[in-house]
Amino acid sequence: MLGNTLTVESAIEEYRRRYAAAEAAHNGSRSDLRQKIMDATLELAASEGVAGASVRKIASAVEMRVATMYSYFPGGKDELVSEAMLQRVQEFYANQASGLRSDDQAIENLRSLVFRHVRWSLDHPKSTPAWEVIVASDRISPVLSEHVRSELERMATDYRALLVRLLLVLGVEAPDTAGFAEMLVILCNDAFRWTGRGQRLQQPLAAEEFAWIAIRGAINLRDTNRSHSHSVRPH
């Protein structure tokens, strides 16, 4: 978890170091075929549930023999689901980390996180449904490995801790920050739903701007009340 004693600038740098660097290291070790298999796993989980995402169906989706599939994932479906889930979530948090700048104001970094989160939801419309299905299934009958479950919890905690830190700097009162952080996450996660299943609004940045206006209004934040706020820019 991000240290509570860090300044907001140090917390941003620590978050970037932890997540952007980790994603760069993972990218070098992923084959195109392995990536294709994990993408198919998440798509099937989103559309047919974890029970429907059998190894046989995944193999068929990537035009591979079942025996060959097991050579990549000896643990079968549970390993596939765990690895696919972990990779996609790591990609999301790396995407968020790459837009942060420790020399930017808190409002600029928060806006960057909102814009990137909404874009991610629109660009990966199957990711949120897959995450929801997998997490719900895991609660009923464990599918994820202990390691993956622990990593997912750690990454979610770090992300929300960073959001809380930014909200506090922007003047949101302490008792409300965790709730506002969760509201932000839910709104951005569901962008593919409220824009019409992945279809953007009329203008290229309309969905991102809509989310930002809603969040800014909910926390009673006015850009004009912050110095240099006119320079806020999308990343």
C-alpha cells in the first residue's frame, strides 16, 4: 500500500514507479499467442460467464488444439482466468500511472486519471463485465489463485489511496474522500454502459469531459478557484 506519510508528489512518483515500471517489465515477456489466449478467456467470461469459458471453447476461439492450450496453461481454466484477469488489471493500472506527473497540480493529475479511466472503459468494453463476472464467481467458488486475489486487492487499494490523497489536497473533507473515490471508480468503469456499450458520445472527448464535469460537480470543485487551473490538459 502507498505510504500514508508520503507527500502527494512522492505518492505520485511511487505509484508511477510501482505500476508503469511493472507493466514495462511484463510486456517484454508476453508472446502474441499467449496474449490472444488470455484475451479470448476474458471475452468468453464476459459473454458466457466463468462456467461457460471452458478450455475447449477458449481453444476453439483461438483455433488451437486443447492439448496445445494445456502446454501454455497446465493449470487449465483456473490458471487461464487468473492470469488473464491479473494481466488486464495490471494493464489498466499501468495506463493510469503513465499519465501522472509529480510536477503537475493535484487537479491535473485527478483529471488525467478520470480521462484515462473513461478511455480505457470505452476501448476495452469487455473488461469491466469480465472483471465483474470473475470476481462474483470467485466469491461463490474460488477460481482465482491466492496470489492473484492478493495482487488484485493490493492494486485496487493503492489506486483508491492515490485518489483519496488527491481529493484531500483538493479540499474534500476526510470523512467523504473514500466514498468519492469509489464513486469516481464506478462512474469511469461504467463509461462503456452510459455511453451506449462502448460507443462514444458525439464528440471525441465528450465522454471524458462528461465524467469530469460530473465528478467535479459532485466534489464541489471549481477549476476557476485553483491557480493555473486554466492549463488543465488531457494526457
